[in-house]
Amino acid sequence: MLFCVSQAPDYEPTLPVSEKTNPLTRDIDQASASSIVKMLKACDTQMFQEGAGRTYQRLFSDQVITTMMEVAKRVEVILKDPEDSLIVLSGCGTSGRLAFLLGSGFNKELRKMNQNPIYFYIIAGGDRALFSSQEAPEDDPHLGTLSLKKICEGKKRVLFVGISCGLSAPFVAGQLEFCLQHPDVYTPVLIGFNPAHQARDEHIPGCSFTFCSVVQRMQEFAKSQKAFLINPAVGPEAISGSSRMKGGSATKILLEIVLSAAHAATFSHTPVTYKGILQHMRAYEATVDMTYAQSEGITTLVEAAGQSLRCGRSVCYLGWGSLALLALIDASECHPTFGAAYKDVRGFINGGYRDLNNSEGALTSLGPEFGIAHEDFLHSFLPSLNDQDIVLLIYTHSDDVSEVVKLARRVREKTSNLHAVYHQSDGDPAASLQQEDISKLCLSTLDFTWSSSASGCLLHMWELSTKLVLNAVSTGAHVLKGKIYRNHMIDVQVTNSKLYHRATRLLQKLSGCPEPQCEEVLLKAVYQVEELSMDITSSDITRHTHAARNTTQVVPLALVCLLTGCSLMEAKSHIKRQPIIREAVAVIIDMS
Ligand SMILES: O=P(O)(O)OC[C@@]1(O)O[C@H](CO)[C@@H](O)[C@@H]1O
């Protein structure tokens, strides 16, 4: 994959920050649950490292805070005069899911004040991508443009926020390019976590622009505030390239600060200030610290979830409100990141689609993985539950805690492996008796008590905290299951061009073979053939990534072939004998 690198960064110079390996987690695959949590804590703490003297902008950089203020003021203008206006949040995968979460949350705020909703979300692949992995649409810039045009038809003013953690998704590049062509209506804002010069510079089929060239034009437009870039580096991900983790957290932090500041300026006469933004950022930093202060409790969950996955059983999140949405988001990422089956990590939300307000409505007819309500859990999951499955209750004191107690009792009849993650603010004794009941039913309870006087919206802090806990649980559990090699996604799906290039790069790194050879073997694994036909070699990446949707363990198979020179058939039987991918690969790497 090409990136326009004009300044040589310290290490892995050809890779942007979001794709680099993090030295802090080099040995995460060999670590105990408690060391895994320590490493994740160290990685998340990196988000807030100050930038003085560094090459890259960071969250606290002057430029970042200033641009956040400018964008907040644009939002304020729209909130004060919403006629014919829209604020659109768009992204692929986790970035699109967070667009949905944020848009829904801030629309809810508006409704509470009898205002019309103004936020719209776009996710590549449509609503099914909210709860399942749909990687291919990320590569389609035309689809991005079309979906934007469709929802903005007839509008006179649109603030478009394109989120691409790696500054890489063609879907978002297409939308930004469209905005730049229509500056009379559209003001584009780009959120991502690489310096601008590291934006992806790979040719996009059918387009005259790349993500990098779009970023360069945005930088030009930014000089006259016709476009905005908010792109601090937050350090490499704990699992290389897994931007659902810090990338997702930082997206949530940045946008919540910007939108909250605009809402406060519009509805509570609190002007947008530099100091206010800074203070809000500090509140998120404190939230990360507060969360990891309970590392022991998080470790217990990681250990238990890892145990469940290791014996082929499930991790099940039973959540309430927006925390449940974060659980659904976390679960949906496990397939592309770890090659997990949808049953491995499942999320359920009270009220199901009824309360979600997603634009396409209920998706239950699409298949069992789209059954996301607690009722679906009761009908399809509960009957086969046993002690090897772990169930996590995720809620706050503002939810109907008596419902939590009821559900906890039902679960407890089937499994003792029940745990709770619970948020409350200090001085709220109302739910404490019921909470005691729940704690008695659970093997462990992570009880977060937050100071109600802290700055920032408590719900936003609870959400971030929950996201960190769940990311730790699902990542840690898959690490313990052997789904990570060093700190790489060894079983990554190659279902879009970014993942395809990531896989080729990983094969090169681990096998030491040249790129063409790695790609050749990768293709053999994708198409499940021992020899590549002309038809295959003359096809483009789009076809390869399409074919990859139907195959599993592509990268492990290719790696075994590269390291041993064996056939695909032999590689398959090797992996069958040693189904723990990390060990299957480690054995051969140690021998070679
Ligand atoms: O466009 P971005 O935000 O850089 O990347 C989006 C994405 O490819 O990356 C994530 C995981 O790596 C997925 O959620 C999603 O599909």
C-alpha cells in the first residue's frame, strides 16, 4: 500500500502511525491476562501524550484544539439556524458505527429540547454494517458519494464529517472529494489519526484522486476555513492496524467534545472556548485512568472470556441503552480482526431495534446474527447456555435495574459464569439494594462510581469506559485463544484492499519472502488452488477481496506454505492438527 511519506518517522518508515506495530505490545501473544490489560492500559494512555517537540500533532496540540473550536462554532451556527441544513457523520466499519452512536445520541439531546434532529449518519454497506462486518463497501468511493448526495438532496448547508482513522477509506475519500467540488453547500471535516502526509496514496480504481490528494486539497481549503482537518496521532494500536481500539475511542472523544461544546453554546449560552475544550479533553483522560484503576476486575473478565473462547464457547454481552450499542459494536469487529465466527462474541440490547432508530429499521429478517434484542437472546441463546459461556451484564444506574435483576436470574439458572459491568454516579443510593442482588448472582462485578461533579457528560464517560473494558475483553480473550501472533492479526480477513495489503505485508514480515511471492501464495489461499490461473492473475484486487469472503484462515495458510514450501493441502492439514493459529505458525517459524 502506498502512502505519501515526506518526513521519515522513527521506525517502520513506510507505514503510517495507524498501521505501525506498537513496541509496547510486541509480546502480547505470550502474555498473561493481567499483563495484557497492563499493555492495553499503556497503549490507551498514549492517546493523551502531549506533543511538544514531536513531529506529529497530538490530542492536546494547539492546532487540534483550535480546529475543534472552529468546527464546534460551525455546528453552533447550524444548530441556531437549522433550516435546510444537515450535519452528516460518515465512516466505514467502526468509524461508521460510531457515526451512528454519536448521531443518535446528539439527536436524542435535541429531541429532549423539542428540537428537530439534525444529525445523519452514513455507514459503508448500510445498516447491516452496524452489527456485522461488511468490509468491501469501504473500497467504493462512488457508493460513498451516492449515499451522501441522497440524504443531502435539497439541503442548502451541510457540515460533512468524514471519519477514517487511517486516512485511508476510498468510501470517505469519495465523499470528501464531492464536498470539495460543491463548497457552496458542503463544508467537509476530516477526522483521522495519521499526519496528513501519511494519508493513503494508492490509486482508487475509476478515480482521478487518492485519499492523499483529497487531504492535500482539504489542506488548501482549510486555509480559508472551507474545510477542516482534525488528525492527531494517538500512537500505534495495541494490535497492529486495529483502529477500532484507540482510533474508535479518539473518534468518540473528539466528536463528543466538539458537538457538546456546540450544544452548550447554543442551548446554555456557554461560548465555545479553548479552555473549555481542553478541560473536556482532560475529563476523558481521567476517564481512561478511572477505568484502568480497575485493572484487576478487567483482568478477571479477560481471563474468563479467554477461557470460554478457548473451549469453543461464547462471550455474550447483555446490555442496556447506549452501552449495549457499544457492546454490539465490539462484537461486530471480532470477525474481521480475529477471524471469529459471529457466535463467538455476541451482543444484545434491551428493546432491540425498537429503541435504536436506525434508518433501515429492524434487520432481524437478514439472519440470526441480526437478532440483537434481549428476547432474541432468551429464545436463541439462553437454552444452550452452559458454564463455559461467559455472560456480561452491562448497564448503568439510570437503566431499569429491576429488569437487570430479572434477566440475571434467568441467566443464572443456566450458567454461573455471569459477570457485571455497572456505572453509577456517587450519591445515588436508589438502586443499591437491587445492585446487591445482582452482585450476589455474579461471579464478578466491575462497579464504576463516577463523581457527578466531574466535567463532561457522565453518559459519554460511561460509554468510553465501557468501550475500553469491552475492547480489552474481546481483544484479550482472542489473544489468549491464540488468534494474535506477536501483535499482529494473524487471521485477518482480506475482504477489502486495506486488509489485503495488510495481509501481504504481514506475510512478507513473517516469512522474509519477497512481496510478489507473498501475494502469489496469498492468492492461492484466497482461491483455494495450488496453481494460479491466468484468469486469477489478471484480475484486480476487488475480485480477490470478493473471493476472500468465502474462505477462512487465508493468511495462516499462506504463511505455512511460504515458510515450509508445502502445498495448500498440506498447510491445511497442519493447521487442522494445530488449530491454535498462533501455535501452528510459531512452531514453523521456530523451525525455519
Ligand atoms: O477508514 P478507517 O476508519 O481507517 O477504517 C475502517 C476499518 O477498515 O478499520 C476498522 C478496523 O481496522 C474497521 O472498523 C473498519 O472496517
